[in-house]
Amino acid sequence: MRSLIIILFIFPLIISCKEQEKRSKKEVKPNIILIFTDDQGYNDVGVYGAKDIETPHLDQLAAEGVQFTNFYVAQAVCSASRAALLTGTYSNRLGIHGALDHSSSHGLNPEEETIAELLKPLGYSTAIFGKWHLGHHPEFLPTNQGFDEFYGIPYSNDMWPNHPETKGYYPPLPMYENDRIVDTIWNDQSMFTTWFTQKSIDFIERNRDKPFFLYLAHPMPHVPLFVSDKFKGKSERGLYGDVIMEIDWSVGQIIETLKQNNLEENTIVIFLSDNGPWLSYSGHSGSAYPLREGKGTSWDGGVKVPAIMKWKGNLPSGIVQENPAMSIDILPTLAHIVGADLPEQKIDGRNIQSMMTAADVQSPQEAYFVYYNRNELQAVVMNEWKLYFPHQYRIIAPGQSPRNDGLPNKYTMNTLTQMELYHIPSDPSELQNVITDHPEIVDKMVKLADHARNDMGDALTGIEGQFVRSAGQIQH
């Protein structure tokens, strides 16, 4: 009788404790780590086909998470790509085009809501280490865009006095800590990847008892290439491969820090690049193989990037997701996962969490739109298809030999005179134009494009391309 009484008394307590544990786990907000590299090609990771660069940590990340094989960025250039990622909005809707530099008077409007600003009301600590590139004036710095901490550079690492084509045009590269310049970089960037990794590790350890958002935006492998001594000469692909191996090491250090602090099962890790490789730099650029062209074009080599996502214990392992998705979908997906309110202003991304859980799930987006040249709609992605509209794009000028000295080859412009349609699964290199074989597909995609143009046109004032939701403007 005594045993029965004890069992009857203890059993409900055990059930209650287990239910409380389940509720507690559900209420704990997951940490988020977003690792964003610069100009890294689709083929520059082992699981994406690299044969001459070792990337064991990224390969392991893919084995334990989901690997997207048709993941797009909104534009194939630095600032525009970053604006779209952080706001879930096509960057031309925001008035962010191209790559901002030290002479730019504008930046990401602080009235826009970034991922960091979405997470702050939920108690998240937020930090960015690395490259910002969304405005260098105080109004536009990360500390005014939802980030508690910033250590890094305000724009690209080639915007310094040693630029090979415009020597003396740029001032020394400033290094910021929050809103202050604490150093200037004149000649040596070899410790960038290490420094930003160390800052990230310190941030994780300081915030292990509360939810955090870490945005690690590596300046590499954007030229000029630099690598620390620990990876110099390690790759079969020369200096570029050394740089990628150090980035892979950085990913490994982040994952190891999560394990040591018992955070791995409560942390979402996302890895992707801002656009494809800068092909004019030959041996100092990455590879988009088997994709066509690279950075600065709307062909898949310019806008399709490696993308890996892992959330141990919450997402299945080893999924290869072949359906298209885009960087604009990151913000609404994270908002859905953590229970954050979406921005009041219109965004273009959609929640793709279901795509992270099963390979056969398609995007909730009917189509994705690839813009360039300010507000020119150059391509539409719809499921297995990609339709191009007439436009100009750059190619390496004929007759030039590849070089490995850090200096660029010359570009020339090529013109696409008519619409072209490609079936991406059977033709990833976009070599076989099948537009005459699928008039019904073309008709549907053209209608989607017309709707997108009208929608984006509604955001314009019609005066010199200025947007209602414009980049912030300041006078100096």
C-alpha cells in the first residue's frame, strides 16, 4: 500500500516535470548565426563540387542539415545583395543599388526593419562582425540598424588606396568598433578572417545564457585576397583556395564553440555567399562551375550561391533541396521560427521553413525576380525554369589570358537581344535555349514579370528613379 501511494504521488510529478520541460524547450528562443561570405562561387565548397579545396566543416554542416542547390540572391552585387538579405525585400524597392563606397551619401534607410531589429524586442543580443556595406555615415551604421555590436569594415576590402585600377582614389580602409573608427588598414588584411572569427566566438560565449543573433559577414574571398599564416599554401587552388579553407576553418570554430557551450541544439546556422565569383580576377576568383558567368550578371553563376542551413535536433539531416529559394526568404523564415512580427512595410520574402524539412517541398513563392542595373528586371525563376529578358551583361573580353597576379582582366558588354528560356535541372549551364518549345511556360512567366514590374513601379515616384521607400539621403 505504501509503494502504491508513493507511485500515485510521484508519477503525476514526473509527468508534470516532463510537460514543463517540453514547454520550457518550446519557449526558449533559438540562437541564430548567419555566415555570409563575399564573392564565393557555387563550386567553391566540397559538397557543391570543389575538387581542389578542402572544406570539411562546411561539408559536415551540409551532412547534418539541408543543402540548397538552387538558392538565389536578389542581385549579383554586394550592397544590393546585403540589403535584400537583411530586410527580406528586393533591394531596388529600397533604393540600394550596386556597391556603396566612401563617396556614397546614402545607405540602408534606418526606417527599414532588419533581421536584427525584428529580434531585439524578443530579448536577442545582436552583433555583426566583418563587412557591413550598407552605408558608412553614422545614420546608416549597424548600431543604428538593430545591432548591439559592430566590429569590421564599412564597405568592400578593395576600397582602399591599393586598389589595382584606381590607386589613390580610396582612403585607408577604416576599421570600426560600434560607431567609432579604431584603426585604419593600409597594407595587410591577412588576419581579417581570424579576427572576425575570434570576435564571433567571444560574442557567443558572452551570450550563451540568452538568445543571440550573430551576423558573421566575412570580407573574403573578395579581392584583394589575404590569408593568415596558418592556411598559407594549404590549398591545391593557390591563394584563393587557401582563403576558402580558412573560411571553412572559421565555420568549424563556430560549430565547436556551440558544442563546448551546449548550444548546438538550440542554434540555427545559415551559410551562404552574397553573389557569385568575380571572374575577371582569374586565379584570384572563385568558380561557379557548372553555372554560366559570374558576379555582376543575372546568369546563374552570378546569382546562385552555396546555401547550407542546420538546426540540430529540429531539422532533419542530409536533405538536398533542389527547389529554388532566395535570400529574401531568410527574414520571414526566421521571424516565423522565433515568433517575431513581420515588418509593417511590405517585404517580398516568404517563410520557407517547410523547405528545410523535406526535399520535395516547393517554395511558397510563385516566382523569384532577378533585378540588376538599378531597376531592370532581367530574369524570372519559376520552379524548374528561368526566363531571361533582353538586356546587356558583361563578359570577359576575348583574347585575354588568365592571370594569377591579383590584377583583373578587362570586361566587354554582351547583349541579349531576345527572350531566352532554360530548363535548369537538365541544363544547369544554361546553354540550350528552349523558348520555342514551351510557349505556355513563357506566357505564364511573362505575365508574372509584368505583374512584378507593375508592383515595383508602384513603389516609384517616377522622378529620376527615386523610391518612396528610398535609401536614406543625407547632405554633406
